[in-house]
Amino acid sequence: MTHCGTSSTNPVNWKNYFDGLVSYQNFFPYDQRIAKASLTFHALDQSYKLAYRLKSVIPTYTLYYVSRIFGTKNFKAKISELKGAVDQCFAIKEELTYYANNEWIFDCSNNA
């Protein structure tokens, strides 16, 4: 994290940080990634929750329950780990929602 004690006159523009992180991840990809890094901002919480469920929760939980029936021991362990990561991401989102909606500046016309 960086210093967050600024105002709209001298903002910490989080959009620039996220754009930089995505660019870095795509330039120096993880060895086992399955797709290019991307980030989408949602103006509405309901829009985010719908996208999160469609892209993360439903596929992960489907794999999780299918792995319980047909999966090998190693596959079950990996899917359980993925399920835990997806659950943790949602918990982090819930913790940071107030700041993202009320305090953080994601884009500002004052920036060059």
C-alpha cells in the first residue's frame, strides 16, 4: 500500500496503480497462469457480485463438487485450495468495500 492521506487536489489515483500491476503481470507472467491478467472496475456493487459469481464462484464450486465424485486426491487438494482462494477474495472485497466506495480515488481529471 502507499500513503493514502491525500485529497482530490493531489490524489493517489488507484486506477494508475492497477493499470501498472496488470501491465507488469502481463509482461512478467506467472509460470502456470491460464490467462492474461485483467481488471474490470464495476460502478455498482450488484454488477460486481454478478460478475464475480459468474466468473469465479460458479466455475470453482462446480469443479469442487465434481472433484469430490471423480477427482484424484491431488486434484481434490488443488480445487480445495482454489475454493479457499476464491472465498478469501470475496472476504477481502467485503473488508475494502467502504474504502473503495468512499475514500479511494480511482480516476481523477486533475491527473496529467
